[in-house]
Amino acid sequence: MSASELMDAAEVSGARREQLEHGQRTEGVLLSSGVYLRDQRPITPSALAACLHGMVTSEWYAALNARVFFWVNIDRLNRQRSACEPRPQIVLTIDVGALVAAYGRNVAVSPINTGNTRRMPARRGAATFVPLEKWLQSGWASEAAALGTSPRTKSHPPVELTVHGGVPDIARFTLNISHLAARQSFGDAAA
């Protein structure tokens, strides 16, 4: 479930909902449902404001909270995992082909870590989330045109695969579940 859907399920509303959904979470948040929302500390508010195109920061946070994110690279997954210390983590290995077949209209890829603005943040906006079908046809051309940037090379792989609105039946696409202890990398996990 996306963070927005998790807030719906926990009946978060009012000013608290506004802050969690449209502002930066500087600390992780435990919802009344028992679900933990990760912090968004890798986003520096001033850097985000400076690199956004066609959006304000509250819209960017809302866009992130409306999606679920999948890493497509194990090294990036492990960097995220390290950033979440000292919490144990669960990593789901997903059948991406089946997920895309079921959720294709809601699937997009991004060329950057959309939840990080540290170290020379890339320009970003709504076009950063390129619909998968469009990316398969023309790479990052739509992103570059919308953001006014130079096109990325065709060899630039996606960094994230996202699904707008969530994947409530994720178990159907799960190939493996790895339980990671604190400080344990994904490659070190026993299946």
C-alpha cells in the first residue's frame, strides 16, 4: 500500500494527515494500525524546492506518498536498507513481469532516487515518473522534454519502478520473502 493508502486505513485525518502526506517526515511514524511509515530525511527541503519543476514541495511529497516503490538494483536496495538502521527489514522479491501485466497502467519508472535530494539533486517534477510503456518506446525523452533537461542516454537504467495507488494483492507477485536482521544486507539473507 502507498503511504496515502496506509493513512486511509489508519484513519489519519485533519492537520496530522496534511503534515504526513504533504510535508516532510523527518522521523518515522508508527500509525495506529501498527504500520510504520519511513522517514524522508534524505530529502533536504531547500534542495527539493530548488530542483522541482512545475510543482511545489507539498505536491512532490503527495506524489511520493501516492505510490509504492520497488528498487530494480540490489546495490541501491542495500543502500536504502543501510539507511533504515537499526530496524530489521523485510524484502520482497517480486515477479516484475506479472506485476506489470496486472498493473501496467499504473506502473512508471524513474531515472533517479525520487526520495533523495542530497549530493547534486537532479531536476524533478511530475514527468520524473515516466509511464513504463512510454519508457519502453522512447526512453527518457518525455522526462527531458517536460523538465527542460538534456535527454538521458538510452542505456541509463531505471532506478525505481513505481505503482501509483499501490498493489493490494502483492502476495500474488511475491517470489520470495527475506527477513533481514539489523545491519544485514540483502545478499547476505537466507531465503
